[in-house]
Amino acid sequence: MFTEVKEVFESIGIKCGRDKFFDIMRAAGLLIRPKKTRVHTTDSSAWMRQFDDLRKDFTPTGPDQLWASDITYIACEEHKLYLSLITDEYSRQIMGWELHSSLHTSGPLLALQRALARRAFPRNRIIHHSDRGCQYVSRAYVRTLRRNGLKISTTQSGSPYENPLAESVNGQLKVEYDLDRTFKTKAAAINAVQKAVQQYNEQRPHGSLNMLKPCQVHYGQIEASKATIGQLQKA
């Protein structure tokens, strides 16, 4: 809007910057506040309340003990996009992600399969925590969790405080890694997400991790375990 008005102003010899223009419009009551549209990614009907919240009384002592899952909206000019994320609560490492064009179970399921492929401790009985979205309690998703030995945990009230790490990671990726913008194509969005996840996992020190990077904490535990096993074998 301002670009068009600026051209008119300049044609009649008036100089006016963007900030001053909007100040004038605001003072005159001519600015229209855009309506914020909330994109719902969760359908948590009563019939989905079939699993307990195992997270509330559990504190992980190492990686691959508790995973937090969630879906967030990514704006794109081509079509709506949704980002499924699975994050390890101990190391803060994003274990799996998938950018998908619908809220079908297939998107979160692909993120889960990526996470399972990156497990550091495959013998651990991981708690998989999520909201009560239909994707996470679907037959295909639950079957995959059980087949791989994961315990199923869901929020009970739908409050974001019941899945805080997932909500925090969503916000960090959008605010700190520029995913809170509108992408022109799905391909551009995928590239941005891939870069953001890589930087988040491998380049960004976290205050909650004593300024270590998630990958250092996650895979550092493997090396520590190997060293312990080696010491026991020598004893």
C-alpha cells in the first residue's frame, strides 16, 4: 500500500517516509487491523482420551527416554503446510521432522520414522508424548509406536503447558530461525526447515544444556556409555 501512495506523494512534491505515513494513518483512525486467523492442527475429541499423561511424573536422565511431538503451521503461498517435530526432552535434539501439505497421519508418521532411525539407545523404552490430536492416536501411529516399544503419553486438557518443550521448540524455530514467514513454494520451505533444524541441533548452544549443543549432549551420552562398558569389561 505505501509504495503506491509514495509514488503519488512524490508526483506532487510531498516527501513522507513509511513510519510517518503510518503514524498519520493511525492518528486519523484509518488503519485497519488484520484479523488473525488461527490454524488448528489438533482435533482432540473426547473419544481420543484413551492414554494417560506419563510425562508429568517423569524426569529423563538421558537421551531416548522421553520424546515430545507436535505439529505447527508453516505459511506458504502454494498451499498450507504443516511441520511435524519430535524432540528429545533430555538433549533438546530434534530427532525427526516432516513438512507436509495436509493434517493426515502420514506426515507425523514420517517424522516418527525419521526419529526412530536416529535413536541413540534403541533398547530404551521411550515415552512418546504428544497432544491428543487425531494423528497421534490414529491406528497407524499407535501401531508404529507399539511395534517399536514406545510408551504412549498424551496431554489431558489440551493446555500447551502439558507439552512445554514441543511448544518451545516450535516458537524458537519460527522466531530465531525465520520460519515464521510466508514461503513462496513448498520446496523453499523444506530447504529452510532443513537448515533451521541442522543449525538448532548442531550449531546453537543452549542455556538449559550448560551452553552445549543438542547433538553434543545426545551423542555424548553414547560415548560415555561406551567408556563405562569398556571399563566394566576390563575389570
